[in-house]
Amino acid sequence: MNAPERVRLTAFSHGGGCGCKIAPAVLSQILAEAPIRGLPADLLVGAETSDDAAVYRLNDSQALVATTDFFTPIVDDPFDFGRIAATNALSDIYAMGARPIFALALVGMPLDKLPLEVIRRILAGGESVCAAAGIPIAGGHSIDTLEPIYGLVALGLMHPDKVKRNSGARAGDVLILGKPLGVGILSAVLKKGQLDEAGYAQMIEATTRLNTPGIALAEMAGVHALTDITGFGLAGHLLEICRGSHLAAEVELGALPVMGAALEWLKQGVATGASERNWGGYGADVALPAGSPDWVKKLVTDPQTSGGLLVACAPAEAQRVLDAFAKEGFAEARRIGRLAEGPARVAVV
């Protein structure tokens, strides 16, 4: 069999991974007048606080968790693209504290431009991740598009009393981040053709690691809020916790885990366009250290694809949370800040 034609998938996309999300300010305008009618009592989580997934109570012991996520290529290798997209979609299930049960594939491909073998490899990458999560891809939908698009509808189950919303944080909670930042930066370097093998390996390792600690975190009463960091960056998704919980956050810059390769490029001025769009959408509610270099702003707004879980928990529970991350192979998990009474803002110190 002949080897598949070498195709640069990122050449087809105007913005890769979660960096192609609609900017937060624009999304707010679009949704500002969206009607919310007749929500059933069993819909435990809807769109009210921009949470990671919808949750519907089936009975006293089961709740269905449903989400969808898809995007354009963030890497050129089709198998890796499929893996990243699937890992990212399943992350929203884990971010609610649920265990995934099955997925449906969402596929949009420019059939006149991509060899069929490339498309097969994208789907195979997604299937490999679902197999690692112990679930099947039970169907899906496909269309012919101008840009390659791949993702999943993901479904999970959990106890309705153990749902971890992004709006349940309490004053005095500490903040713990499960994965290092820097995916958006490395993706920008990759698109320039300047990312070396070591940097690519860091990026792939982080973006294809399933956020499985979410299942254990659901069992901890001292974990009050949970989300994952994706296209709006650390500051954006932390602001969602602050707004939903009516609290202020303080983040320690020196405590933030960052991929080594990303930090080097960041300090050279590399960032994505989505970083600036993120700042334009919520920068008024983020305070940076006086006189801080521009890379600090780019770091906290860097769009993460398949990023880490962000946990708000009681101080007494912090070590158990870190242990849960370590048990699942998340050695970079770090305590990065705290929450306090005050208006919904993020202060980086």
C-alpha cells in the first residue's frame, strides 16, 4: 500500500484547536438575548454560568452529562489531531466529575482536498482516545466542508448529588491547576514551522492526556467547583468561576505551571491572535502586576486546547486533590491561588 500523501492540516485552518473559538466578547453579544424558557427542574446544569456540560437528572442516583466540542486542526499529523480533539471533548465530561459512557463523532472534511487515508487517520486518532477512556464511538455525523473539523458529542453518567459545577466555589478556597499552560503558544510556533521535536512532544503529551482525575474529585465534598481550561485561557475560565460563585480570585504568577518550551517562546513575544481577543473580551476584569512584561498577559489569556482541570477546594482538601492528580500521572498539578469575598475579578500577583 502506498504511504498517504503528506498534508499540512494546519494550512487549511484559520485558527487551530480551541484558539478558533468565537471571542468571549462576541459570544456574549450573540447570546445576550438568547431566550431561556421553561427549564425543567431535572436540568441541573444548563447554560446559565457557561459551565462545561449540561446535566440532566434521570433518577435519584443517576444524572446524564452531555457536551460537544469540535475544532479545526491544531497540528499537522492527522492521528494526533484526532487524539487531541477527542481528548478535549471528553475533558468536559471529567470537568463535571462524571465518567464517560459513549461518544458520537462530528466530522467535517474538505473531500476535494484531503486524501481519504488522512481522514481515516483523524478518525482513528479519536477512536484510540475513546478506547483509552473505555468507551465506544457509537455513531456520528459527517459533512463536506471548506476546513477540516473534528470532534465529539460526549455523554457521561454520575450521581446527581456529586455534580461539580463551576459556580459552587467558596471564599477561602484554594485553586489547583492540573496541567501546565502554553498550548496556544506552542501551536503558534508550530504553525510558523519553528517548533522542534521536544516542544512538539510536550504539546502532544499534554493535549492527549485525559482529565481522568475529575472522577475522583467528584467524590470529595471539599471540592466546591471544577472546570477545565480551554479556549478562553486561564483568566477567562477562572473568571467564569468567579462570576458564577460571586467571588474574587488571586493567582500567583510564580506558581503557574508552564511548559518549558512555551515559556521560552512566550518571552520572545510569541502568542496567538486568540490571546488578544480573549483580553479584549474580559481584560477589564483582570489585574496584572504593576510594570509586568507583556508576556504575563499573554500567558494568562493563552488559549488552551485540551487544557487542565481547575479546582476550587477547601484548604484542608488541597493535598487530597493533589494526590488524586498525582495518582493519575499529573505530576505538574500545582496550587496556584485562592478565592475571597469581593467582586468577580482575577488579580495576578
